[in-house]
Amino acid sequence: MTVGSSSEEHDASETVTTRRVFAAPLGTDVRPSDRIVSLDGSEKWEVIGRPLVFPLTSLARVEAALKEVTG
């Protein structure tokens, strides 16, 4: 994952929304309804929209925008 952005809502709650980009090897099956969980289960990310496939580059890969909401 690469670093993305985060935002905090200032309505007396402690909600933080973090966005990142997930990069996986070409051929990885990632769908808009998927969730990605870290190996230890401490982080849970939701795929936003349709993943992009970059097959014709030296770094062929699948990229998906992710969102995590905590708080």
C-alpha cells in the first residue's frame, strides 16, 4: 500500500477516514465489493470503485483505491 490521505470529522466524534492505494501483482482478483484485511487483522480496508489494471508497463500491476474508517 502507498500512503494516501486522511481526514478527521470535527463534530464531537473521533472518526478518521484514511485513503490509500493498494498495489497487487497482475492477475490478482480485486473487486469493488472486496475488503482487504492486514495479516494480523488490525486493519480493515474497503475497496472504493473499480480497480485499475496496468498490464503494459514495466511494473505491471492491479491498483485499487482503499478506504478505512475508524472511530
